[in-house]
Amino acid sequence: MTSRPVKTVSELCLACGLCCDGSLFGFVALSDEEAERLRGHGLTVDAKGERLGLRLRCGGLQGRCCSLYGERPQGCRTFVCTVARRFEAQALTGEEAMNVVSEAQARIAALGQRLDPPRASDVMQAVRDGQADPQAPFSDSLREEARDTQRFVAQHFFGWS
Ligand code: SF4
Ligand code: SF4
């Protein structure tokens, strides 16, 4: 797969959005002050145990861009995935970084088409829910494809070997 090369991390992130749409993880923790501020912007704040946070896909995501960029919480400001870090360190070219993002997007989209009913968004959240539910209508091959996609994401975006 060959993608249009990007020149900056911002450009890469604007073409990606996987850390905001629930593909990489499902929750961003918030401080009380951030929760209050983001509620003021119309976002829904959820609780996970004792922690407040944004359930992803984030309501602030428009297309693949954060509509609250200047107001985004600390958890969003500090997260930089391994693809972006390696690109910044020139260990990946802009084309290589975009290839990883495009392949992740393509794998997630393909997985979404195998769900019942098929879905184009919130695919990995639906997959995580299905994996946690023994009654979910997931065939063995779907479970295997889901694990492959999760391995790809973990390897490239979190640097897991
Ligand atoms: S997953 Fe990485 S490349 Fe994609 S938007 Fe987040 S930080 Fe940027
Ligand atoms: S606040 Fe912005 S950066 Fe944070 S998860 Fe939502 S869309 Fe992404």
C-alpha cells in the first residue's frame, strides 16, 4: 500500500484520528476541571470506576480532526503514538508513516464490514465489546482477524513487539 507522503506530524494526525475515534483505546481520563470545561463545550463526560473521562469515539472529533484542539485535555496533549514519534525522529519517512496509518484504517474498515450488522465507524469499540461477550456472534475467523488487527495496532502505534 502506498500513501501520499506527509511532511509534518500535524499533517499525519489530520489524516489519521485513530487515537480519538476509539480505534486505539476507548477512554481518555479527565481531571474535574477538564470535565467541567468540556461539558461546557457540549461533550458528554462519562465515568469509569472513580475516574471521569471521555468515552471514544470522542464527541469533539469532526471527521479526523479535533474541534477543540486548543481546549483538549492533558491526556490528549501528552499522547503521541509510536508512528508519530518515529516519524518525528526521522526513523520513518512521511510516506512510511502514512502507509502504516492507511493500513490500520484499511484493516479496521475491513473488520467493520465483517461485523453483524456491518459498520463503518466505532469498529474497534464494537470488536472490544464483542470480545468481552461470549454470546456475541463472532466466528473463530472473525476473532482471529480482530486479534491480528489489534496486534498490528499495538505493534505500530504503541511500539509493542
Ligand atoms: S494515532 Fe498517532 S498519528 Fe494518529 S492521530 Fe493519534 S497521534 Fe496522530
Ligand atoms: S478532545 Fe480532541 S484530541 Fe481529545 S479525544 Fe477528543 S477529539 Fe481527540
